[in-house]
Amino acid sequence: MKLRKDQWIVLGLGMACVAIALYLRSTESGYSKFFPIFYAGTSMIWIAFINDRRSCRAKRKNTESKRK
């Protein structure tokens, strides 16, 4: 899967958040500091791999018009 530049940025930010959260967890600074950062980071990692629906629709419209 080829990622765009903005997807790479979101993926990098997500990985950085997870790394920070794991560091906070290892220093045992408390669950309230660890969990929100970890949750936000894992969400960013997941969001980076979502397909862009607009580009999919554009491809479908182009192929349908070529078939007619």
C-alpha cells in the first residue's frame, strides 16, 4: 500500500504518541497520563491506513464513463 505524505505524517505522529505513552507507562507516572496519549496514538496509526473515498469515487466515475 502506497501512502501519501499526509498519511505518513499522521502515522509518524501516532508512532511518536505510542512511544511517549509507553515511556510514561514504564516510569509508572499513572494511568491517567498514559492512557489518553496511548489511545490517541493508536487511533492515529489506524487512521493513517483508511482509504481516501474521494479518490475511489473518482476512479469509478472515470471507468464507468469509459465503458459507455
